[in-house]
Amino acid sequence: MSAFNIAVLPGDGIGPEIVAEAAKVLKVIGKRFKADFKLKEALVGGASIDVYGRPLSDEVLKLALSSDAVLLGAVGGPKWEGLDYSIRPERALLALRKELGLFANLRPAKIYKVLINASTLKPEVIDGVDLLVVRELTGGLYFGEPKGVETLANGTERGVNTMVYTTPEIERIARVGFEVARKRRKKLLSVDKANVLETTELWRRVVIKVGKDYPDVELSHMYVDNCAMQLIRNPKQFDVIVTENTFGDILSDEASMLTGSIGMLPSASIGATKQRAMYEPIHGSAPDIAGKGIANPIATILSVAMMLRYSFDMEAAAAEIERAVEAVLAKGLRTADIAAAGEQRVSCVQMGAAILRELGG
């Protein structure tokens, strides 16, 4: 029996609710596929601030570094918005990505036919959409130096953030994009703003160079503003999109709404080895619905499927979870975020239980 150590970090808001359902799925999958998932839970984000005074303690970072994978819920909320940026809950997420060396974020956006009317776009526009955004995670505006806010001599404040990328950083994320595209429909779109940003002009040059090693993958380029428009105009044209940190953050959230709810979409943040990976839903902590039992656990459960696929090479188990989710949706069960008028609404726990039944749990 294979054994895997998983750091479970529920975080804030609805994080504990959705992670609890995902943990149940892991236990059932472990029994079915003869894998021993050892889950160790710890505080992160605002929950950690309340206890330790900081969003990520040394002990939790050590736990993450020593685990085979990390399962994260969500962090942040109004309670901690008045804190200095250096100690806000979101710093835990950035620190985990940096310390684990998680430079690539994979965010799929797939349309489920039974949920096609949940989207605000016309069915004929989104029917068949199945795309993946590969976002660079450890460079660009979020990490570049110098940054901060300073007061000038005349009393005016000046805010600075710096977009910085090196050739090796671009090369490694480009290779992730090409490798993923090679396993899908062999189409890779690189998104930049090379017409006005020198940093992304370098990005384009490096991606083109790396592309020579992947002659079987069709490479194209698009400016980020055009890509944002095309995602709404004709999303079916996309297969794999690779882009820098800030652009990827925005575009992947936009792509998520093609599906009708951000509560449906998982993500994987990966590093140079399989032992460096973190899995989380792409949505936030949703403090407005925390504790009400109405959160959608599907994105977190599908993040577990990505964990099985990318970290543990358990493709059959991952596919079984995805099949279970589709089966439950086909039966008409809906959490509040994806329910149309007249459809059966279920709670977070009820949705999780329905998926477990499909898995034989």
C-alpha cells in the first residue's frame, strides 16, 4: 500500500467546510485504491494570525515542506483587512508558493453540459469549452523589487510595483505549458503585452525559442487585452494558455465564470518535483456565506483529483472523482451558487455526501 503525507490547511471563511468534504473523499479513495493518505491539519492565514500573530508559522511551513502535497482551503476576510500588507492572511499563500518553489499554477475551465445554463453567456458560445490556464506564480508584479509606498518630499505618496522576469523563469513556465499542451490538443497560446511592456517582449522571445523543442505543439501569441475579450467572444478557440503572474491571475478568474460559478474550478500549483505541489479551489474564502453550510465543495474535491493525477500518478482515481462529480450533477443536485429556479438545492455537506455515495463511500 502506497503512503502519502498530505498537509491540510483549511484556512478561513468557508475553507474548513469545503476542505472537510474533500478530506472525506480522500479517505474513500484511499480505501478503494489501496493508498494510505496521512492527513495532518494545521492553521494558516487569518486563523493562524488569531493564534500565532502571523499568517504562516515556521511549524506549518515545515509541515508543508515535509509533505508529499498540500491541500489548501482559502485565506483572508474583512476581519484582517486592516493589518499591514506584510502580515495579512494572503501573505501565507504567497510565502507557501515561494518556499515550496511552486512556479506553475494550472487552472482548468471546463463546461459541464448539465450546467450550461448556469453561465451568463449563451449556450452556443460556451458549449464544449475545455481550456487550461498555466499561470507563472513566483515572478512578475507580485514579487518584483522595488515595491512599496513611499512619501515624497512634497507630501505626495508614490506606489511602486515592479514586473521582473529572467530568462530561466520564462523558460521553465513555458516548458510546463508545452508539456501540458502536448497531452491535450497540442495548442499553446502565450499571452503577453509585448507591444508596450519590455518584460513581456522578452517573454515572447523566450517562449518562441523554447517552442522549437516542441514542433508538435502549435504555438500562437496574443496580447492580454485581446485575450480577455476573446475569452468572452469565442472561448472554444483556446486549449492551453500560458502567461505571467498578474495576467494569469485575472484571465483564469475570467475563464472560471464561463462555467457559471467560480465554485466549480480547482487548481494545482506545482514545482520542479512531484513532492512540491499545492492544491486549492480558485475561489476565495467567501466570508459572507461562511458557517451557513451553503458553500460549494466541488472545486476543492476536484482539486483532490488534480492532486491524485499530478502528485501521486493515480490517474484512475482522479478520473473516478471527476466521474462522480459529473454523475451527481447529472442527477440534478445543486449548491446555491449553481442552482437555477426549480432545481434541487443541497448544502455543502449534502453535496459532499452525494459524491461519496457515487464513489461507494
